Amino acid sequence: MDALYHYWWIIIVIAFVFSGLVTVNQGYINVLTMFGKYQRILKPGLNFKIPFLEQIYKRISIQNRSVELEFQAVTADQANVYFKSMLLYAVQNADEETIKRVAFKFISDRDLMQALTRTIEGSIRSFVATKRQAEILGLRKEIVEFVKDQIDHSLEEWGYHLLDLQINDITFDQAIIDSMSKVVASNNLKAAAENEGQALLITKTKAAEAEGNAIKISAEAEKEAARLRGQGVALFRQEVAHGMSEAAEEMKRANLDTNVILFSMWTEAIKNFAEVGKGNIIFLDGSSEGMQNTMRQIQALMVKQGT
């Protein structure tokens, strides 16, 4: 007991030392002040501060932080536009000067967020005010680039950096949405009608071309067939004449009447009418007088052709 009494100061020193040990978690930096004035920073790990004199003023997170924004803007043609966006930002770096700006520029994180969101909203509103309602939906990328250019300098002064700004949704008043839908629908109908007209024109053009080609082919085929028929008839007549000449010469040499050839042709013709006829009626005089008249007419025709 007496020994503990004599070494009481050792216990006080140990307690003093342990009271000055400070553990800083990864992703955070502590800012120390002494008598209300900035003193230094403590980085992640085990650190020591002067007990009772140095105080932890603020714990600064150097991790990425995000916030969702919803606000309204008005276009140049007085249309209300509603935005929903996501903001991703972080402390620029872990340097002492940067941490000092982050720690002392704003009283609290709430004030920082209010200034940040109002700055972004103002930038987007000033951009939208120069554009017409019909242009806004196609300008997401341009809006983001404009906002980054506008607020990067301010954020650097505060010790922060804008990592990303995403505009997730752009909407209009219901009346404008309905009118835009009608415009899109009418444009689609117009395009469909134009496409249908073009398709019908192509179909009719191709049909006309096909019909013209068919008529042309048919005419050429008919022409060729007529030519071949004419050649066939000519050959037939030539062969008949040749055969009749030979038969007549043979009959002359045999001292027979050449009229027998005509009679034979007449009977063959009547036989052919009977065999291949398809119901057509041909009136012939079958009497001997009728046959003689017919023979005389054929002989007269032959004599006329010979002269």
C-alpha cells in the first residue's frame, strides 16, 4: 500500500497518456483545434493529441457522397420542366489545406448541401431558360457539361470535387406530355402513310412492268408461232406440190387420167373432216353431179394457176 502511495504519479501519467490516444477510422480525417484555433489534422490510424488542450473540432469524410435532387425549371417558351438528378461528390484530396477548407467553409454539412444543391439548381435553370421545351429532352449531356463547368470552380474553393451528375428523369406538365404524344403519334401516322404509299407505288409499278413484259413476251411468242406456222404451211404446200407432180408424172407414164389425183385428194379431205372434226357442220354435195361440179372447179383453178 505504501508502494502504491509513493508511485501515484505513475498512475496519473498513464491515465494522461491513454486519454490522449485517438483512433481515426479509415475514410475519415479528424481536425484538431487548440483554444479554438486550428492546430493540425489526424489521419486514419492511432494518433495522439494533447489531453484537455487539443480538441477534435470535426471529423471529415473523404469518401464519395451522393445526394438526390428534385427541382423545377422554366424554358424559354414558358414550359415547366421537372428534373430528378443524382449528384456524386467527394473531398478533393487528403491534403491539409484542402481539409482546412472543408472543415471551416461551412458550419455544418447541412449548410454545405444547401449551398451545393442551390448552385446546381441555379445553373440548370439558367441553361434551361435559354432553350425551348422541344429541345430539352435531347440535351441531357449538354446540361450536365454546362453544370460541371459552372460549379467546378466553386466546389474547388470549398475543397470538394464534382465526380458525376446524372439527370435521371425529365418531365413536363401533363398537358405538354399529352400534346407531345399527339405530335409523335401524328408524325408516326404520317410516316406510315408515306411508307404505305411508297410500297403501293412500288407494287403497282412492278405489276405494270410485269404485265408489260408478259404482253411483250406473248406478242413475240405469237409472232414466232405465226412465222413457224407459215413456214410449216409453206413446207406442207411444197411437199404436196412435189408429191402431186411426181404422182402426175407416174400417171402420165402409165397413160392414166391425172384427175384421179384430184379425186383422191377430195376423198381424203372428206375422210379427214369425218375423223378429226369436233362437231362442226360442213355441208357437201355428195351426189355424182355435185362431185363433177367440184372437180370441174378444181380443174379450172389448176388451169388458172398454171397460166
